[in-house]
Amino acid sequence: MPFRTLLYRYFFFGWLFRDVSQGTALERSAAWRHNQAQARWLLTYMRRWFVLGAVLYLSGLLVEHAFAATLLSSLLYMPWVLCVSFNATAFVAWAGLKSLPGPPP
């Protein structure tokens, strides 16, 4: 597998899940059960993005205070904000897959 694909799969979880809006009722139900089983991996992805976000935030803090480079620190804070929003989205997806009922028949 190419390195780009591995890197994508390491940080993004979309490839793990199936589309629940397509197919017959039986296929949608099977896709929902598959997605519920795959939801356990969302915690791993959230941990990865949390670590990346912590590194970015602490790097931005270091650059801002040690070197007084506010422009450079803002380039580190912006992806940190994306890490926070990614974790919020992943948490909502995880909570929904764990608590919501399946698709209607």
C-alpha cells in the first residue's frame, strides 16, 4: 500500500464506514451494524488527533513566547483548531453510533 494511503488511513476514519443511506432495508441495517462495530476505532482516531493537537498547540506556545513570532505561532494554532473540531466531530459520530437506533426499515 502506498505511504500516502497509509498516512490517510492513519488520520482519517471515513474508509472504515459504510453508507447507510444506500440499498435495501436489509443492506442499510447491515451497514448500520457494521458502522456500530467500527465505532470502537473512533476513540483511537480521537487520541491520535488529540496528540497531534497538543503538539501543535505547545509548539505554537513555544514559538510565541520564546521567539515572539506571532505570525509563525498562528500558523501552528490554526491546525490546532482543526484538530479540536475534528475531535468534536469524531466524538459526535462515536456517541451517535453508540446510542442512536438504526435506520428505519
